[in-house]
Amino acid sequence: MRSSGWLLAAAALLAFGMAAMPRAYAQVRAQAQAPDAEAAAARQEKARLADADTVFALTQDGAILYSQDAIKLSGYQYCSQAVALAEAGDFRQGVRAASKALHLANTTNDPTLVAYANRDLAIVYSYSGQLEKAEEFAREALRHPAKDPKLVIGPAYKVVGDVQTRRGDYAGAVLSYDTALANSSPRYTPLVQASLVNALIESGNTERARQLLSTMEVPKDPSLAAQFERTKARLLLAENKPQEARDAYQRLTSYKSGADAQYTRMWAWDGVARSDIALGQKQAAADASSRALQDVDAVRAKFRSEEFKMGLFSDLQTIFDRAVGLYSDVGSAGQALEVSERSRSRALLDAVRGRAALAGPEGASASSANLAALQGVLKSDERVVQFHSLPDRLQVWVVGPGEIKTSAIPIKRDELTELVETFRNSVVRGRRNAITNADKLGAALIAPLGLAPGQRLVFVPHGALHYLPFQALRVDGRYLVETHPIAVAPSMTIATQLAQRGSRAAPALVAFGNPRIEAKYDLPGAEVEVKQLAQLFPRNNLYLGAAATKTQFREAVGSAPIVHVAAHAEADQVDPLYSRILLANENGKQNFLEAHEILGMPMRGTSLVTLSACESGLGRIAKGDEVLGFTRSFLSAGTSALIASLWPVSDDATEVLMSTVYSELSKGNDVQRAMQAGQLAVLKNPKLSHPFFWAPFNLIGNWRMTVGSPA
């Protein structure tokens, strides 16, 4: 196994100087190689949840981070810094600041500081969408006495209420907000009241919501005032007064107060659309959604904490979702597809929020590629299959060189997420019912599309489908990879741009294998893999063990046509820009390459990057789409194609797959055909025929890439 859950958790701790819990790597590997790996997977998942971002772990992290600070602040200053960073959208740095406060609280035995640090961790995790962690730290904060209890109890219970609201537990949220309201300072009370009103609206208790709202004053802060006015309009819609709600939203479309007035107007037009839907006017609603989308590109990409403060939890992707559904309903398939496309570009901008430069295809503006441009570059045997998961259905477009077919699959978003999770768990745990689940999903998602055997498929996933190995779906008793070469692209825009690129890479390999960290992290199989692959390339540079450093990576990849990395990797669920690849120690310290650093690397000359690592293809999934992970980082930096894994991989299977892929590339076959050949080579081995072994790797990006000297 390339990497296991406990290794990921331990690696995260070691990155800050902690010793990891020892465990025999060979034993874990043997368990993962077993036909039924459910027990091992369960243990790994339990270890990951137990070890990652706990009070103990963060306190230890804080000690290391505090020792590295040139200017040392007080614990209370670190708390203020944590919240300020979170409100700016820099969540991982917010966690790190609060971790330093935890360390100082532990050192000075200050219970008030312990309570404040846990309170602020709860706020940071809530902002970042990590709901379990947010609730965990909020309840931990309540366990510690503070000099002024209201400064802890009110905010902590508000976080709990926010978590419950986002989970759909509105009755529980009302109770939590009531507790927060009874224990809040006068300054904090209006924010709790606003959150309570919105929870009451969602719970259906519009009478109490109206009563409470009538007692509240409009906030003086323009941003909070805008959210307050939106809440008033929401209440009218919930009271089944769509015309009055429409009038209120219409007035907000002329809103001019505050630096972010355009953002308010965008949501106002979306409110007009929702009101028109309630009035039965779908075309008018589509027109209003179009007006909302006009403002999307101009609205600044930033985290808006004021919405969390007011209990609104606005998700810009819902505007795109509504427009996709409306355009589909009124028969405008092309417009619906282009709105879906724009949502993906915008999701990336919102994830990065100006914190990193985007050099590659992802650096394009949020406006979508022209559908005709995609059709113009597709060959007769190529099809792009784009999905958009809506609350009530899954919208699908199949784009060919001379056609576009659209269909709506009657699977609700929540149902789709459950189906994907069930299938993925059965695969990762090596269960026999994975085949049955593959048949079920294939029949639901692929069979209705009428794809001709042999067509080259490029899937553009959405939401939970980013976790899905399309190659492992089954139609008519056969895996999809047996009848189709398969690739994945983050968006139609990227598929178009990559298809237009030069597709031939020079036969030169730069490979990093088994970075030397500590004995328990050794990956001997990775080192063997890299050495074998190097034999297929006349020009190669290998960096193994202690030589596989971050410094060497930076120096080597800029001019490398093909890059192969066999190492541990970790996706950061708090802030995807801090996802990391663990590389060899330098100067006696653990080192890693973070996603935001990859974004800034010059990789326009890199045709293929293979991440032969654990779960390297995963990024955090927001309500609508993949936000950011290694995939987005490398493509944004300029890489043309990427091979990355969706779950911890088997050494034996990876060796067969990778040697086949690179062998096929060396023969002049394109990377999509090579990937198909590699997966089939593993599948045909009776001992490795379960999808756990052959299906973890996805080909992402330029499916036409070949290797060879320039013609």
C-alpha cells in the first residue's frame, strides 16, 4: 500500500515535529492487500479521525509553531489573529494561530485562554465547513471556565447552532441559538438574533421569526445591513407571499450601500428568480437568474464572514444551480451547459481568493469556453460527458463534434452522494458487493446516455462524482474501461484548451521515489517502481530517498516533460491550498510541498505528472463542485495531464499498472489508451481483479498526449 490513513494522520503531525504512533508498515500493507480489506480500512479511517486536528495534536503543533515565530504574541493576541485570518478566508493559518494560543494556555495553565482558543478553533472550523470539528471544539470550549462566561457560551452555542442549521437540524439549531441568546454579550446579541430568525424561517416557524425580526434594529455595518434586508425578503417568501417577496428583492437590486453592494444586488436578482418560481413564472425566473449571473464575474472572490455571523450561509453555487435547472426546464440546453461551466471556473476563483496565481488553463476568467470551440476540436470518436448535480436531479450533457444531447437523470443530489459513497466504500474496503454496486450506478448514470462502444470518453464530474472511478462502473455486465478509453477533466473549458495544445512530449522522465522521512514511512515498492519506469526512457533523472527533496523538486520540474512522484500525500480538508506531498527531510526537518506552492510553479513545459500516492486526486468538495486539490494545482500551474489516485493504492497492482502505462507510452500510444491498457492488465490478473486494485487511478486532462521525439 502506497500510504494508509494512519500514515497520513501521522505525517501531518510529523510535519510539525511530532513523533508518530508506531505501527508496522508491513502489517498494514498485508491487510490492505487482502481480498477483503474492510477491517483494515475501518482501522485506518478511525486512526485518521482520531489523530487529525485534535486538541492534543493542535497543542503540540502550536508549541512547534510558536517556537518558530520571530515575534511572539500573547495567547489572547493569537486568538484575535485566528479569527481575523478565518474572516479573511485563510482557514489553515487561522487554525495554526489558535494552536499557538492553545499551547500558551497549556503552558500558563490559563483556563480562560483554553476556553477562548477552543472557541476560536470552533469558529475557524465552522467557517471552513468542517462541521464535526467545529462542534467538537465548541463543546470543548464550554467545558472550561472563563472570567467572562458570556464571551464563550454565546459564541460556542452559536457555532453549534450554525452547525445544526447547515446539517438541516433546524429544531436543534433554534434551541442552540436560544441558549446562545440567553448567554451573549449586548454586542453579540444582534448576530445571534439574526441567526435565530433565519433558523426559524427554515424550521417553518415564520410567526416567531416575524415577531423577533420586528424587535431588531437594522445593523449599522453596511454588509450586515444587507444581510438583514435579505433575511426580511426571505421571510416574506417563507410566509407564502411571493409577490411581496419579489417586490422586496426588486428593491434590493438597486442597493448601493457598502463596498460590496454588487454582491447584494446579485443575491437580490436570485431572490427575484426564486419569487418568480413561486409565482409559476419559469421564463421570468430564468431571465432574473441571467441578471444575477451578469454580476457573478464582477463580484470579488472572498470569504464573507458576515453571512455566517447572520446565519445565512450563502453558497454562490446555488445561483448557478438554479440557473442550470431553469435553462434546462425552458429548453435551453446550450445555455444550461455554459452556466454549469461558469460555475466550475467560479468555484476555483472562490477557493483561491487571490491567494495564488493561476498560470495554466485554470487561470482563465470565470466566463466559459464557447461550446462551439469544444465541438470544433473533438474528433468523431470523442465525447465529453458533463454532469451537474442539482438538488432534485442530475443534469447531463453529452457533447460530440456535431451534436449535444442533454438528459435529466432523476437522482436527487443527496441520493447521488449516498450512492457514490456506498459504491466507493465497497470498492475501497474490497467488498464483494462492489460489483453489484457498480452495476447499479452504471445502469443509473451511464446506460441512459446511449454511448457507443469504443468511443473515447472525457467525463466532467460535479459534486460527489469527483470521488467516483468512472472506469469501474458496469454496463451490460462489463466494466466501462473494457469498452471505452476514459479520462476526466475539471471543466469543459479545460478540456477544450488541453485538446488544442500540442500533444507530444519528449521522452524524458524526472522521478521522485520513496522520499526519506523516517523508517516507518519508507516506501520500498515506490523506489522499485521508479527504477523500473526509468528504464523505459532514454533520458531520466531519478531522485530517491534523501535526494527526493522539495528543493530538488522545484529545480527539476520546470523543464521536465514527464514527472513521476511516488510518495505520501495528504489532502487538507480545512484549506485545500495546504494539501501537501511529503518529500525528503532537509536540514534535519520534515518537508512538504503544499498545493499553493505548486500553483506558483512554472510547469507549462510539463506534459504529464503522475502522483503515485495516497488519495492524491482528491480535493475538498463544496456544495456544488470540487474546489481545489492536487489536480487543480498542477493543471493551474500549466501541466497538461495528470494521473492521480482516489484511494490508498496497492504496491503490487500499482507496479503492474504503471509499468504498462509507461510501456504503452514508450510505444507511441496516447495516454488515454495507455491508461486503459494499464487498468486492463491489472484487471486480468485473477488475484487483482477487484476494482480496489485496478481502478484507483484517474487520468485527468489531456487525453491525447503521446511520448516521442518531435516529428
